[in-house]
Amino acid sequence: MDAVKTSINLAARAHFAGVTVQKEALTVGFVLARRVEDLRIARHAFLGGRWIGHRVRVAKPDELDPQLLDWLKESYDLKL
């Protein structure tokens, strides 16, 4: 885990996810080998190769739900 001025980056061999602190919410970003189609995904970004970045806005604690945790676990399990 690397903490920088405005975010926390989560890493296994490389960064697989990160959390950015904003005034009224957190932005949780993660990398997967597939594109997730879900209304909660605020943004997708092609990162090269087979990697696709995803961003989810989290404004309330209950938005850190099992689905988001599953995406983060899937990203971690890629062993980037």
C-alpha cells in the first residue's frame, strides 16, 4: 500500500486498485481483465494489453458492498 497526498494505492506485485479522497465521496478504482457493465461504474479506461480500469464513486458506507469487494478481490487475484 502506498499513501500519497490525495490517494491510497493498493498493490500486490503492482498497483491493482486505489482510493481517492474527495470532499463528499471516495473514488475507488480497480483494474480487471474484463469490462464491467454496471450503473455504479462511473468511468472505464483502456490501460493497454487486456487491462481495463474501472472507477466507482462511494458516497455512503453501505456502498462498500459485497459486489464492490468482489471486484476488488478479482483485481487483486490477477496478480498484476
